[in-house]
Amino acid sequence: MATDDTDIVIIGGGPAGMSAAICAASHGATVTLLDEQPTAGGQIYRGLSNGDNRIAGLLGKDYQYGKKLIDQLARTTVQHLTNTTVWSVDENAVITYSKDHQANRIAAKIVIIATGALERPYPIPGWTLPGVMTAGAAQILLKTSGIVPEQPVLAGTGPLLYTVASQLLGAGVKIAAVVDTVTSKNHLRAAKQFPITTPGPLLTGLSYLKKIKRTQTPYYKGATQLKITGDRSANGIEFQHKGKVVSLRSNCILLHQGVIPNTQLSRSLRLEHHWHSLQQCFHPSIDQWGKSSLDNIRIAGDGAKIGGAIIAEHHGTITALGALADLEKITEQTRDKLAALPLAAIHRLDRLRHFLDALYAPPVHYAEPTDDTIICRCEEVTAGDIRRYAKLGCVGPNQTKSFGRCGMGPCQGRYCSLTVTEILAAENKLSQDEVGAYRIRSPVKPVTLEELASLHD
Amino acid sequence: MFKRLHDDNTFVFTFDGTDIQACKGETVAAALFANGIAALRKTHTSSSQRGPFCMMGACYDCLVEVDGKTVQSCMLPAQPGLQVNRAKAQDE
Amino acid sequence: MTIRSESEFAVVGGGVVGLSIAYGLLNKNKNVTLFDEGDLALRASRGNFGLVWVQGKGAGMPTYAKWTRASASRWQSLARQLSNDTGWDLALQQRGGYSIYLDEKSLEKKVATLTELKKQLGGDYPFEVLGHNAIKKEEPHIGKDVVGAVLHHEDGHLNPLVFLRSLVKATQLRGLKVVQKKVTLITPSGNGFTVQTTDQQQHLTEKVVLASGLGTKALGETLGFKVPIRPQRGQVLITEKMPPVINRPSDEIRQVNEGGIQIGASAEECGFDDKETIKTTAELASNAIKQYPILAKAQLVRSWGALRIMSPDGFPIYQQSTTCPGAYFATCHSGITLAAAHAQLLPQWLCGDGAAITDLGIPFHDFSENRFDV
């Protein structure tokens, strides 16, 4: 059963989780950091601790920057449990997790959920075929194992798509094509959000695009009606470009349509969430110190709102400071003083984020998949099925779940929840907030019955 | 479809009885990709082929069977001598 | 405030009970409006176990045993009718089901209960007791700790979600009007009732049937019902899909037609809290592994809690209001098992011919809530 309460338990070892842990431990709190990966860093700095400079060199300085946090974390008193999968958090801040095939529980005074982001589901016909993966997945292969795709097509939009393209080109990969779904409407919208300061990351982004051009990589802008071809595995992609159907051959298609907060734990706790129209996804509702609708549950980083690694790092610090003050480890004055710098940094970077959100907003077709497109990958429920359930009277995702098993598979809606909400909103002419999202139940990640049974006293 | 930039510290595990060469630090999913294997299982509902999609433990498309348990190959470190099998579909 | 619709029957509650009743009324060519709540309403119909279950039902109230069997024996015809309407297969199987025991004492107690029930039913109650070897022959994966099981040949199971969806589609095809708003008040007016919804609309109806589970309490009291019901939480586990490992369902474990293993049968008194807990799910898992050790390595995909609707004695209540005739109240915690009775028999009572049910040897007035008067 749960041992004595730890002051702060942090779930997730990415930038937000690491900085929260470092900050909390430096002010005398007992801290446990639970993370699924074998080493700290999250997905963004994944593989960085492996110390393979040949790969780190390819990934660039933004990636190498993470070493600072990883090293700092290693010097703290934080109890860092790696290869640890959290599958339940309850409203009393008791966390249940698996490590080495053994279930354990830990009680916290305050839990900081720092589970980061997931890539936005981008359902197009054929996206379940072997050979189709997310652009992030290809990047993880590069970061962790130095494995690269041969002649891939990258399709969709969002900063990560260009980053991955650039990194693959840097690794000597010949990219078959970049199929960009960004529209000129996005450019107009984004122009209004143009950040006056902090051009640094923007210049980096531009250099990625330039590299795509310089290497004469085929680049199709404003593509629509994307469709992956192939029977047993992917063998190409088809799309509309400038009024013509373009058909390309490739057995590796990398999709990307931006990232969204991973809200599985916050949903399982039934915390308040709200629709964020610029980022086109749900955010858990938090106050300025990361406090959710439950006092003892805090959310930091991209799991709260998409901001990227640097914002997440600052937000982790701020969330830790809020928790430290509530636990009376520091005074409110100290909290406010220490929060001033990270808050200012977030404020500055937020302007760039708004610009990126507007520029790389997913195209209309992403939320309006064709009837034959699989939406729920686990249970193979199509967009047409969901539309039929709407006609039978389903107003919300939990009803479609009962009607067609949509979202009932092992991923528990991670790659269909958002699309189901969008389809139901369109079919029933409701807002996304009115439609809502799946109710998530534990285990948020599957666990064997014998492990669960071991917790029976 | 995938290749390794560097081939160091190689060892062997098995996938459905076939030897698979892996490098230190690779997950089972990564090693299978490097060996040209992208399709790992068939779905229960329609018996369609699936392979790794997210590589970060979120999508559950890369499921394989080890020691009688269904596990995510993208979260499973490859190890010398590890015996990995295709996960059985309902009709198998 | 505007008046929206006029119907012969208003059914309040879009779960399995309300929909089964509505389906039955539509089959009698009645004009029916059904009222249902939103996506996050407490929905027992979406958390249930999917059993069509006879054994043990009605111990202490033989009328309920008869009612249960009357429904179970009509289930094949209901399933056929729904499949004809919708083209969907409910995966109904009535090849018998078990209660599985890990200790002799509990098994003996169960056998004594069923023997007494069999006597009360005049000897017509087809169950048999299987020892360890006999159950092992039927269920090769049964664990060594299982001492025996009761096999009742009238038990079975189905896919409850396909059933729910089929009811929705079939009632829609037969002209059910659905109002997706919460009902706030029902008042007698003229020759019938006015049903008021959250959007301030009024709907006129000749008769009203309350089948809104735990939501019935407030609505029913204003119509003169006592509504002696309370929530009871049940928790359920579902594993990943597996090749066939379980032949027949038990009241605690079954393999659903899609392949997952469903594990349930907990009962907790905790008000309206429908969350799942580690304490109970761990106990369910532990028990399941004892019964079927092969499940130890199965991955649990999801667990959930749902609220049963319990009356003081656990039996159904069917009551017409004495102060507001034309208002009916129906509740039970076995909405799946009783669905065939609700679709094929209950409408007779709602149309004024309760005697027809009594004529089947099922004294229908036994289900009155007056039985709780002291």
C-alpha cells in the first residue's frame, strides 16, 4: 500500500517535469519523479543521455540544450523512477504505477502531471497501414537509435514536420516529398500575430524550409484530399495539388498535424477542461500556478497548453513554486519573486507560439475526414460510422463509445478522441465544449490482471 | 524502408523464431524497422495489418507477444536472446 | 413556453428499460415520445454486464423468478425481431451459464437456495451442480481452486452495446419521437400529463412511464410514487481481446463476442460516486485469476464503475400511480435480462391489461411498491 506521503510526485520526465523536480527539490521538498522512459528528457530530449554525439550533432543545438536540464536533475535529491508507467491517479493524489512488472502505489501531498503532448490525430484514408507513422515517431527513431527512413514522404503541417525534414536531410536522407497542407489563409491569419520580438526560433524554422528548398526536395504546398495507398502496407500517397491529382510512391509516410496536450490523466481525474480555439484542442483548466480544479493536482508544460520545450521548462518551475508555497516550503513573496523571470520568459515566447498556432492551424479537411476514413484505430470505427451514430441521436463521445466501441481500445481514445469531438460538433451543430470528450477510466495504460491483483490485500 | 546510420554493438533476438539483428539501445520496434519489418500484427476486428505508429507508447498499434503477455514493442528494449512473437488475433 | 408534441405515451429515460418499453409500445402501434438526457448522464445501460440471467433471480420472490424466466424465454424472439429491424447481430447466446465457487460452503448455500426455488416453481428449474472435474471438462481453463459450479441451462449473455444501439435504431425506424432534454417536471393536466423539459418546452401526453433509473426519484414523488430506490455501484473490468478461452459465461466472468474478458459482480453502497477504485478492481482481478489462471497475463484495458438501481429487496418495481392514474413507474437492476418482458409483456399492463400478465401465472401486483409499506 501507499507509503508515507511524498511532498510532490511528478509524472513525466520531459522539460516541465524535470524543471519542476529541480525547483521543488532545491527548496527542500521531497520529490519523486515517475517517468516511462529509461532516461530523463521526455520525447523532446529523448536519447540525449545516451551520449551519442554523432546523433546529437545531427539533431541540432535546441536538442543538445536539454543536456543542461538532464545533468541538473541528476545532481538533485529527486527520487527518479525510470521505466515507470503510471496507470492511475486518484483524487486523493494516490498514484498507482508499474515498474519491472510490479504494481506499486505512492501517495503525494501534491501531484504535478507533466505528461506533455501527443501528436494530433490526422485521420486520412490508409493512415493505419504499416509504413505510415507520425513524423514524431521518425524523429524518435533517429534520436534513440540513429535509424532513418529511406525516401519517406512527410505530409501535413506544423513546426515539427519541417524540423524532422531538416534533420533527416542533415542525416543524408533523400526525402521523396514534403506534402504541406498549410494554406494561404493561415498565412494571413498568422500575419496578424507576427511577433515583434524573439525572432530566433523563427529564423531556425525558416532555415529548415530553406534547407528543403536548397536540397531540391519536392515540395507541394496547399495539398488537400490526402490519401495513403496500399493494401497490406503503404506504397504511396495521393493528394490534390493546384487542381491536379498527384500520386507519389513511397513505403514510408510520415504524418504530422501539430501536437495537443496529453490529457489522459487529467480526464481520468474528471478535472475541468475547456476548448482552446486557437490551438484547436482541449486544455485542462488551470490557474497561474498550474493548479487544476482539484487543489492537490497540478498540471505543467505541454500537458496544460502547447508551448514547446522552453515554455514547458519555465512552466514546470512556476508550477513547482506554486506547489512549494502551498506546502509552506517557501513564502508567497519568495514564490512571486522566483516566478518573475520564468513568467516574463513565457510571456515573451507566447507571442511566437500564437503566431505558430495561427500559421500551422490544422487545415479544414483534418476535422472533416471522409466517411471511409478510420477514426478509432483500435476498434476500426470510421468517420461514416460516427456520423451514423450522430443521426441515431448521439450528442456526445461517450454515447458513440457505447454505440460503436469507438475509443474503447487499448489507446483509450488518444488517437481518436479529438476527431470524434470534431465530427459530433459538426454533425450536431454544437460547440466542441458542448460536445465534450471521452470519460477516461483507469488503467490509463493497460496493466496485466496479475499486477492489478497483487494490490489486493 | 529504414536504415541504421551506424551499426555498432550488434546482437541477436528472435521474432517469430527468426533471428533479428539489433544494436544496443534499440527497442524491439526500432530493430524490426531496421530489418525491414513494419507489419507486426493483424487487428482483431478486420485482420488488417498494423505496425508501429507513434513510437512513444501511446497508440498500441505495435503490440507483440513476449512470455505470453501482449506488450508494446516500441517500449520494449531489445535484448540478446529475447524471444518475441507476433500477437495472436482473435481468429488465430 | 411552447407546447411541442402530443403523444399517447411519454417514456422518460433512454436506457435499456425505457427503450425496451418504448419498442414494445411502438409495436402496439402507440404514438410514443421518449425523453433522454445528455452525454454524461448516469447511465446504468452503458455500464452493465450483458447477462440474460436466470439462476438465483427471485429467491425470496417466486413471482420475480417467473417474470425473469418469462423474459429469458422470449429473448430469442426479441433478438430476432431487432436483427430483422436493424441488420445487427446481438450475439445472444443462451447455452447456459455458471456460478463458480472457490469454497464448498458457498456452493452448498447456493445449491440450497436454488433447490428451494425449484420447489416453489413446481420443480421446473433446470440447473445442475458440477464438481471440479465436471466444470473442468466444460471449461478447460478453469483453475484448480474452483470446487464446483452451478450450471443453469436458461442463462446466457449478449453484446449489451449492440443491443442498446439496436433498440435506438429499431425504435427510430418505428417512428419514436426522441426529445434529448432532461425532464424537469411532470404534472397531471386534463386527461393526461404535461412533461416539462430543461429548455422550458412542454409536451402533452395521455400516459407517462417513468423509466429514468436513479433520475426517477424527484420526478416520481410529485406523481405520488414513493420511489424507494438507491444507487449501488458495480465495477467492471475488460481485458484486451483474446482468442476464445471461456465457453459459457458466469455471473462474474464472461468472454464477450469481440474477444475481451469482462469481469464484474462487485456491489458497493457509496451514493452517486460512479468512479472505479483500485481496491475493488484489484479484488475482482484476484478472484478472476483464481477462477481462470490463464487470465493472469491478460492486459486489463479499462475498468469502470456504474450505478445499479436498487429497490429495498432488490426486486423490480412496477407501479401505476394511485393519485395520478396514467402515470407508471418501472425500475429494476436487470434491464438486459428483463428487456424481452419489458418489450413484449409490460406494454399490456401499460395499456390497461395487467391481468394478461397475471394470467401467465405471474401475479403482477406483487411488483407494486406498496410491498415496502410497513
